[in-house]
Amino acid sequence: MLRILVLHGPNLNLLGNREQSIYGTTSLEAIDSSLRRLGEELGVELVIRQSNHEGELVTWIQEARQDCHGIIINPAAYTHTSIAIRDALAAVDLPTVEVHLSNIYRREMFRQHSYVSGIAVAQVSGFGPSGYLLALRGICEHLAMSSVASKPEASSTVRSRLGLT
């Protein structure tokens, strides 16, 4: 079975309450529930975590090297500041999809640079909470089509559930 690490960065625990005109009213718990449902449909195991601490995110990224096939990450404010998170993602060399609820390229100039995008397989930006679901489908398709999936039967199952066979 494919295993994907989903990481939410700082302040995302406040979703649903914080700056609703930018981030909407959906809570992080609701996003995680949607991800879990889609993960079950696709036959993918998800490990979902949130932290406001850069070092904790880096540690989880490093640990993913041992038992995960890919990473979905919304680095939040660390997108624009954290070379440490970028370097950890590069070091573990797992396919990574970067997610942002808002379109960071239509926001303040300081938000328009991402340290993660240069090493990510893809970036999903501006689709709100559904961006996470797009990222999960995308990374599963990427893994199913690559040799990263360690068990051919897992790759076959995911391809089938994505409608790729």
C-alpha cells in the first residue's frame, strides 16, 4: 500500500477562523477528513500532521524517508522563508506536491516566492481545500506511473482506482 505524508505548516490549525476572506471557512479537521476519505477510496495510507514549528516539520520530513512513498506539504509561511524545509525535502528525495489554499502569486510580493516549488513534482495553488484532494490524486498518479511504488500490486491498485488502467 502506498503511504503518503501530509504536512500542514504554521497557523493552518486556525483554518476556519483565520482570515476567512483569504483562506475560507473550512477547518483543518474538515480538510483532513476529506483527505482520509479520498485516501481510503484510492487505497492509500495517509499520515497527516500539523506543526507551527519548523524543526518538527523537518524531522517529520526526514522520518518519511523510512516508510513513505511521497509527501504533500503546505509549508504555509515557511514556503517563503525556510531553506531548512526545502533542504529536508531535497535530502529525502521523495516525490513532493506543494499545496496552497490561496493563489500565492496573486498575493503580496513576499508570498510569491517558494523555496519548495523548485524541488516539488508539482504545486497546487488557489483551489482552496480541494487543492489538497487534487494534490493527493496527482501524487498517487505520479507514484503509480513511476517505479517509486515498492509493491507492484499497490501501484496497480492505485492505477485502477484512479481510472488509469
